[in-house]
Amino acid sequence: MSKSSELFAAATAVIPGGVNSPVRAWNAVGGTPFFAARGKGCILTDEDENAYIDYVCAWGPLILGHAHPEVVSAMESAVREGTAFGVPTRREVTIARMIVDAVPSIDKVRLVNSGTEATLSAVRLARAFTRRSKIVKMIGGYHGHHDALLAQAGSGVATLAIPSTPGVPKSVVEDTILIPYNDIDAAREAFRKHSKEIAALIVEPVAGNMGVVPPQPGYLETLRVLTAEHESVLIFDEVMTGFRVAYGGAQERYGVLPDLTTLGKIMGGGMPIAAYGGSDLIMKHVAPEGEVYQAGTLSGNPVATAGGIATLQLIKSPGFYENLEQKAEILVQGLREAAQAAGVPVQINAVGSMMTVFFTNRPVTDFASACQSDTQRYAAFWRSMLEAGIYLPPSQFEAFFLSNAHSNREIERTIHAAETAFKAVAG
């Protein structure tokens, strides 16, 4: 028995499903998950010394790859000074200033510990600011595992085919209005029907938790106009896209500014940290300046902020995103050509350095069209790639992520493995 298998057997005795986050269990693709031992650059090595080219990148945070020397050094220095203080630190101010400078719509920002905490806090703040209760969200959009936004969610909820709201009182989700992503008419109808009740519309500006689905032309602009006209708050969930599709996130890339933004993943360099922020007009309502209470013992943790500062400094360097996108374009084109040569119908959606290969012959523009994908064929493709030493997301409904540690050599190796994998699933 492999070391990973032994560890998984031991884990299932003390951890639900043997994992601390559902998609890690590989239920959608079959088999026993490997247990990571270490990572370096774009290579992830498991407990049995198998090495993989990693396109999961810790589900997005590792835009610099694993264990970047400057990020590790910054965190090592911080941890020697103390792991938590319960009082403000200089690094909190530094990273907050960097976020405000980077993200066009943010005047003030509050640091928290996870993307779930960030979106929960943003929704609470929007409700308090507008004195309304209803929230509009997209079918298949995932904004963390708090009650109000789990209705028809994507990510692991979609992967495992779990009903969206077990354990969540009906009264909580009664104030959640569900509409399809990229459907302008549905958004207009929701605001027509509930105009004076909608506190906020929350959206991933680039959907990433149904697989990668870009916004259609004019979609984000329309959401901006609708929320402004109805005096509702527009929340961009940029936990995934923040510092990923541009230094200033999707709002910089598409030129549409929300009222509130949630951030996470990349801003911590692999450490647990997140944030929510927006205009001073709204953020001044957060305690202790205002009346909306939100707190966290480890918010602004000194080790996490050190990793985040080092990461943001590195990715701000000239040419960083251009170089990363060039690599992504080579990978996407190579995967398309490999699928075409094997006669396998796929749709590859990509924005910047995030992408998804959907096993379908129809364009994927929302959750319903994503669900038309052949998940069994994806699972077979995934297993073939894993055998070739390529680690992809173990779910059709998640994003691939590229880091600047991926070189052309690793990308060429990935394309070559995909040629074999597509041929294997072509029958």
C-alpha cells in the first residue's frame, strides 16, 4: 500500500471523508487522493515521491509557484518575531495600502481570514448599508460556505452533486434570488420584481467555480447600471480573480467598478488571509468606525501579511502578467490542437492565467451549459494526465491555474501528455 493510501485510510478515521475540503477527496474522478509532501516551483511531490506538474496551485493562490524563495524568506522572518499579537502591526497597514493602490474601487479595506469570511462580511455590510435584505446571486456561483449564498452553488457543491442547502434554514435562503450567469434579461427581471428589496448583487466577474466562464460583452456593465439605478450594492467576488487576471483584478481588466470587492488567495501567497473593501462611504459603516460588527482573532496575521506583501511586490514587476498570459495562450492553443487532432469535442474557456477544458461541443456561458459537459470523459482524461505526471483539478467544474514557475518545458510536456490523454478518451 502506498504512503498516500495509508494516510488516507488513517484520515478517514478522524476527518469526515478523510479530507478538510471536499474536492480533495477525488470523488468526481475516482481513486485515492495523494498526500502532498512538498512543492517547489510548479512541481508538487507526494508522500511516495511521485512528482507532478501542478495546475491546481493550491486552488489559485500560488501565482509564483510553490515555496518561492522571497516569499518563504519573508514569512520566516515574520514568524521569528511572533505568530500573532492581538494588536495592530505595521504589515497590516502595508498590505492594506498595497490593496487600495492596486484595486480601482477600494478606498478602505478590512483584512479577514478566508474568502468565505470576506463574502459573508460584504453581504452583511451591504444589507446594513441599504437597510434591505435580498441578495441576487448567480446559479453555479460559489461565494464560500455561509448559509445565504450556498443556494445552487458551484465548486465542490456542484462537483459532489450535493443539494445546496442542507442544514440551512429556508428562511435564510428565502432572501436569496437566483439567476443565470451572463443572462442580462434575468438580471433586469430580478430588479424589476424586487426593486426596493435588493440589498446587493454578488457575482464573480469571471466565473471560476463552475469552471472558468468569462463575462459576455456588456454583461458586467449592465449589472453596474442596474445596481446603481436601484440603489443596490454591486459586489465583485474577486477571491479568485483578484491579482490573477490583472494586478487590479477583473475590475481593472474589464473597466467596471463595483461598490464592494472581496479578495483572497493570491493576496496571501499561500497563507490563510482574505479581505473585503470598497468606497469610504460604505466601509465607514464597519465597526469600530460604524455599526456593522465583524471581528477575527487572527485577522491581519503577521505571517500571512508578510507572505502577501512579498507576493504582491513580486507580481507587480513590469511584464509579469504579459509573460504569464503568453504561457497560458501557448497551453490553451496546445490543448485545443491536441483535442482536435484526437477528435474530442471540447470548449476551452480562458481568462488570463486561469482556464477550464469542458468536455462538450457547445459554448459554455453559464452553469447550465457547463453541466452539459461529459464528466466521465473528463475523469478519464484527468486520470490519464495524472499517470503522465500532470496534476489537474479533480473536477470538471474547477479552474486550471498557471504560475510563473511553469516554464515552456513543463507546458510542452503537458501538451504532449494531453495528446495521449485525448486519444485515450476519444473512443
